[in-house]
Amino acid sequence: MLLLVSAVLTGCQPSDISSIIGDVLDKEEAVEADDAAEAATDAGASDESGAGQSNSAASDEDYGVYEDLISKIKEGLEKEDLKLSELDLSEKTVLPYVPETSEDYKDNEDNDVYGYLTKDLDGNGTKELILGANSYIAGTKVPLGSYDSVIYDIFTLKDGNLVHVLKANKDERYFFAADGEIFKEQGGENVTFPICVVGTFYKFAGDKLDIVDGIRCEFDKETEEDIFYYSTQDPYKDSSNAVSFEKIDEIIDKRCNEFVEFTKFVDSSESAKKATVYTRTMSEGFRYSELGCWVDRYKAYIKFYDDNTGELDLKYNGEGGYYKFTYDENKIHVTGWINNPDAGVGDKIDGIEYEYKIEGNTLKFKDEEGEWSDFVKEEN
């Protein structure tokens, strides 16, 4: 499961890399078509124009190595004994099962669905095998928020052989971004203070990733404020172009919210209870990511089941945590925590009530401060 970090907008401290970073300058991208791709179509290549890559189009027989790897992963998952190191898979991989006896179970309210897809990332006629996960609101088909398509591994073929192009390591994460780009977050042990976090956009090219541009956040100890930089050369080191924090929303909106659906390795049984789901997209004043950066597009949600029970997550709205409840026509009655029955010991959550009213596809919700907010009905 993706770790979600919520906080007010404060500076990035040495012991806490959480920081809002951001900015993007308007840029023009020139993509030159390669005539060699036209010839490659006769050999079964994609009809998309190439980007001058050296890899030739792979045959169906070549893709057998992808099928072999997929089969091994499925077998490991079905036995609940997937050995990531033996298969040379990313240590970041979040498995789709979390036993109730696990320490992580209480934090698994929402679903991370481990899967795979094949996609020609650079238009050279060879499909890549991408392993990753989608995040959904638990028990639904509703994406949880931004950063819903996490990439763990990317493989390609070269001369019929499997090439491991990308393998996400500790303190870094990769996502699908807009316009065919791949976005990398880098923080923690992968950066050196005063750097808090670096975000880099890449284009896939043959069997490597080429930098498009990127952004960086550093903490200024004298002013105790964050400084942001933008670079098309070296986002980690280039300090020639300082930019403002206000651009952060623009970069997230335009380039970091690409949803690409993976095929599940193991089909999970669907919940017998069907939910009606209402969501509210949160952004201002919150951080999202296991590296503790970026502005979130996280969805607070309320789920109603036909048996007059439900679940809600208002944690990132400054409103408690993951609750289960019963409901009547205009009130929600909190009955406990989701997946964590001991979390409420000593806390008075039993008896908390919220007012709501439904107007068309909008649910109006009254919080503990007496403020009303709108939640929108989702297709599920």
C-alpha cells in the first residue's frame, strides 16, 4: 500500500524530508519521427513513428520470456511465497495479499492491486513489460487519487534477451505521467541534505530512460524556507533556475495524474457487498507520497452499503481516520475503526455522528466543525 503523508505546508527539515516541491516551466517538446520505423512495420512493428531507437521489433516468439516471468510471479503469488530477490524484482513491490496476522494489516484499508501490462513505450515496435500496481478505494473500482499507477519494474527485449531497464529501489518511486513520460520521485537516503526531494521526468528510449526535465526542493537553513529549482539538464544539481512554490499545482495537474490500468496477477474475490461511493478530491495544504512530497489529489471518501453500514476516510481532511459506521436517512453513526479494532481504545469514536444529505449526484457532508462540503458520486 502506498504510504500517504498529510501535513501543513512547512519547511523540509534535515530529519524529515517531507516537503512540498514543485514547479514546471512551459516547454515545447520537439519529437522527430524516424523513417526507420516505417520499414520496421513490415516485420510486425508498431505503426507509430519511432524515436530513433536501435531495438528492432520483437516477434511473438521473443515475447515468450515475458510470459515465463509472468507465470513465475503468478505461481509465487498463488502460493503466497513470491521471492522478489530470486526473480530480480523491485524491493518496492507491494503484494496484493496482507494476512490479518501481519503487522501491516491495519494499514491496508485501501487496495494496491499488483499487476502487469505490455506497452510499446517508445514506438520502436518492441513492447515493454511493466510491473506495477493500481490503488483503489477498498472493495471498489474507484481509483484512490493521484499517483494511482505505480511502476516497480520495466523490462524490454534486445536481441531476443530480457533486459531489466528499470528497478525501483528504496526511497524512490516511479509513476506513469502524461504524454508517455515516466516520473521518478527521489528522496530519503537517495539525496543529500539540504536536498529534500527531487522529481525527474523521463522518456523511455530503447533500453534506457532519457531525462526530459525535473524539479528539486532544498531547505535553506538561514531562512528556514524551501527553495525550488527547475532544470532540463540535471534536476539533482542544477541551481541556475530558482522558481516559486505556486507552480506545484500546475505540474501535478498537467503531468502527474496519469491512470494506466494493470492486469491483475491474481484475481481477488469481489466483495459481496456493493458500495455506493462518494468522493471529495483533496489538494491544498496536504502532502502525498511515501517520500513526503508533492501536493496530493487524494480522495476522501464515504461508502454506503445496502445493509445500512458503511466506511469513510476523512483522515486527510483533518477529520480522524478510517471509520466504519451505520447510517439512516440523514445521519452517519460511527461504530469503530476499519481493520484496526484496537486503535480506538481510549478514544471516544463510538457515538460520533455526522449529518449528510444527498442532492442528485452530490452528497453534502457536515463535519465536526459544522462546515458543509460536497462529495461527488463515483461510478463503481
